[in-house]
Amino acid sequence: MSIIKNLRSLSTMEFYKNAITLRKDITNWMLRNFGIKRNAWSIAQVIKNIDKEDQKVIDNIFAKYDKTQNNQFQSEYPEWFINSQREHMMRILQDMMDEITSANSIYATNLSEFDERRNHQNEAIACCYKLFQEIQYIISIFNTDLNKLVPIIDMIEKEVDLLKGWRQSDNKSRKRLKRHP
């Protein structure tokens, strides 16, 4: 007999599965350079209220090098900045997975092991909040479309909830250990 989906309990490793998916999705987003596009900008968009004489000089330069009629050029973020942000996000994702793995590798049988496991769980939760902050920063710098990031943000929120639930279930085990040493 099957159980209705909304009545099923979460898998004991749901926090791990979600973290793997989260890491993969954020990595794919970073591989696409955070979803930024190269936008063609006209001179009028870049330089407001340009003098007619300056416009003629710019038109002549573009004509000399046989560039577009609209005098358009590509706006770009420096490669070093994109790489720096990508490396920072990768480090946070790696730290999150390391903390989850470390916490999960501890089979707590005494209070000090429960404390160590809880510290790793707390660090994994902190990594999730760091991801929120970095994504907010990247959105503000690159003017990334927030709607495209909603699934990633939802997945981070889910990971925080799952990690907190895991930590809470450890608290129950810890209380039982305190009562029955």
C-alpha cells in the first residue's frame, strides 16, 4: 500500500540530496556567467547629452573601422571580477558540502560527539546564508533577472529548513542520551 505524497516523511538524507542539487544548479548558473548578457549599447545610452561635435568624432572613428551604423559596442564585466565571484561561490558551496559530510560522518554516541556534529550542522546552515548574501550581491552588481533565480533561492531556503530539521532530530537523540547515559 502506498502513502499519499504529502503524508510521507522526508528521507533521512534529503538534506544531502538537496545540497547536491543546489550545488549543481548554482554551478550551472555560474558557468553561464551568472546569467548576464552582453547588451549592445549605443553612444547615447552610455554618454548622456553628448555634444554634436563629439558625436561626429565618434561617428568618424566608427566609420573608419567599419563598425555598426548605430555606433554600438558591447558592455562587458571584467573577466577577473566574474572569475573572482565564481571562485568565491564555489568555495562556499564546497564548504557547505564539507560541513554536511563531516556532520553526517559522525555517529554520535556521547555529548561531545553530538556537540561536534551540531557545530558542523551550524556551519552548513551558515554557508547557506552566505550563499543568500552572495547571490544578492551578484544580482545587484550584474543586474541579473531575479525571476530566473527564484528556484535557486527556494532551494537554499529548503536546504536551511532541512538542515535545521536534521539538527532538531539530533537534539531529541541528545536529550534521550542525557536521560539515559
